[in-house]
Amino acid sequence: MDEAPSSRPSSGRFAWAALCLALLLGALALSFWVATKNFAIADPAKSPATAKVLEMARIEGDSSREMFSRYFASESNRALFTFLGPFQVATALLAFALAFGPAKQARRGKAARALLGLVAVAAIAMAPLVPMMIEKGRAIDFVPRVPETEDRAAFMRWHGLYMVGDGVLLLASLALLPLLVGAATRDVSAPPPARGPG
């Protein structure tokens, strides 16, 4: 008789898809933290070290000092999101390619397939926003924040849309990850199918 395999082939695909999703979630969490931290560091009111550096640079005027410090925070965030956009697309599509087919036979497979599609679509839809927002952001780097300008208002609308997309991607990924992990572990622990005489 043929020796029965210890696990089903799809278990590895679910496990790799879960890893891709975990990397995506980790990158999202890191980007939220870094972007927030950068602007906190750039704010002289919140960072005495930044205030001291600006004083040493002899930049006069509160508005000019804030613009100067926020510029470096903005450029740091732009470098991060230039990498994050393609990374989100790659991990989302890889998870989709690995798990969408096998999920058809998995428990709660319809939910998993719907979430896999939502994660992939959200990542792809957000990708073109990154270079556009970088360009628009650089155009207003040295424009005073008060009074509000139309260019800045337009940038903030696009930024809000991107944040909504990020929220959808985050929530869908959080809902999907336990389904993939459950499918991977369930597939490994399930008894192998019976094999006839070889």
C-alpha cells in the first residue's frame, strides 16, 4: 500500500498566505507608528530637542521653524510609503494567489475568498495614490498652513481617502488572518484521505 501523506498539500499554501498577510499587517502597523512619530519629533512644542536644533539653526519665525522641521518629517514618511505601496500590493497579491483556490474547499471558504479579494483590491487601488500624494505634498511643503489654501485642502482630501483605504486594508487583513491560520492548522491536523493498494 502507498504511504499516506502526513498533511494535505493546501496546508502549506494557507500557511504561506498567512505569513504574507502577517507581513502586510506588520508593515501597516509600522507605517502608522513611524508616520505619527516623525511628526511628533518634528513639532518643537512636543520635542525639546527639535526646538533646540531649530534655535541653533537660527531660523526665525514660528511658522518658518515649523515648516522647516515638518519638511524632514514629510520626506522621511514619503520614503517609507514609496516602499510600503509596492510591498502592500506584492504581499496582498501573493496571499491571494496562494489561498484563493484552496479556500474554496476550506471551512468558511466563502468569507476567506471574499476577504482575500478585498485585501488585493484595496492594496491595488491605493498604490497609485502614493506617488500622486507625494507630488502634491511636496508642492505644499513651504506653503503656510494658515490661511488654508485650495492645494492643501485638496491634499488633505486625498490623504483622508488614503487613510480610509488603509483602514479597510487593516480591518480586512485582521479578519482574514485567523481564517488562513485556522485553515492551515486544520488542514494539517485533518486525517489524510484513505489510499487504496498501490
